[in-house]
Amino acid sequence: MTDAPLTLSIVMPAHNEEDSIRPVLRSLCDTLEGEAVPYEIVVVNDHSADRTADAVAEVARERATVRCVDNEGPGGFGLAVRRGLEAFTGDCVAIVMADGSDPPEDVVRCYREILKGYDCVFGSRFMRGSTVIDYPAFKLAINRLANLFIKLLFRIPLNDTTNAFKLYRRETIDGLRPLLSHHFNLTVELPLKAVVRGFSFSVIPIGWRNRTEGVSKLKLQEMGSRYLFIVLYVWLEKHLAKGDYRRPAARTGA
């Protein structure tokens, strides 16, 4: 374990999440404070047409650890997360969804895991100990096929690469730049680059619950080619870049 606790930043992209974001933020704050985790939450308002910014401001008045920044450039999940990755101030950062699908307790578990010395902690919804509630059957089938393809292509133990919920040390994020993805394919770009560039990682089971408020922003019919592009881009880096982007000495987990 490290001698001093790391400050955890949470980047939360939000597009039209007025209905869900208040309870999500309050639950997350309560859980982190109850576990004595030093933290900040950076909500990135991604061109919301509703009162998402006002909802975040309401919680921010209650909790000094919550703040909101705007994605002032073009809209898109990946661009919103990238804005958050420019704005966070902590020693490590987790990407957490604003729809309540990521249990706050799992944020704490990932934080405890990274304290063991790993560069990244990847949550998997599909391993022993995981709990998944109300995952749409068609999306589930596509998810498992896509993740199997990635797992076999890169020969990695991770079976849920596409899941957004992952935690990285600050220096790891710095080592993954430049980031290319504008949309949900950023969820694949970050972990695959981390693996290919030699950062150490741990995979732990996590829970997931389908949103009960609002509408999912992921459009499968629009994302297939974008996912494939970034997967092949990182695969080519692995085989053609001759280790140019690998970190000099990878951290080893305890």
C-alpha cells in the first residue's frame, strides 16, 4: 500500500442527465466520504439541452468536492471525457457514468485496488463476483462478441474492454496521449493503449444496473466502425511502433 492516500478524481460526462444526476452525485459523495476517500467529482456538461448544469450546481452548493465544467468544443462522449481528463486535479481518475449504472461501492473497491500499486484498475461486469441487472439482450450479445474479438486479438485477460468504468493513475493518463476518440470508442482506446504501452493493471468484478431515468446515449448502429477503427489503430501501434510509446519501466502490482 502507498504511505499516503491518493486523491481520487471522478470524471462524469453528462448529456441531458437532469433526471438522474442529483441522486447519482449525492450517493457517490456519501459513499466516498463514508469510506474516507479523498476525492473530487468533475462533471462535464456535454451540450445538455435540459437543466443538467443547474442540477449539478445544486449539488455543488451542498458539496465543495463537486464541480462542473463545460465541454465547449464539439459534443460527444469521448470529447466530454477528454475535457474532464484535462480538468481533473487528483492523483488518479475514474470515469463514472451519470446514469447511475456504476455502483458507488465499486468506485471505492477500484480505488482500494489501485493503492496496491497498479497503474490501472479495470472493472469487468462479466466475471465471477459481478452483478448485471437489466442489460438489454441484443446489446448484451453484441457486447460479448465485441469483447471476445478484442480479447483474442490482443491476447489479454480483460473481457470487458468496452466498459467505461475504469480507474487510472494520473501518470498513466499522461502516458496514453494523444487521445483520438470523439465518442464511446474512447472506452476502448484508453485500456488498450494502457495494455499495449506496458502499464500494469488489475481486473476486478463490478456491478452494473441499466438506467432507470433518461435515455441511453450509445447508438450501436453508429459506433461499430468507430470501435473497429480504434481497435485496429492500437493493434497496429502494438505491432508496428516498435515499443516507441511504451513506458520505460512498468509498475508492478502488489
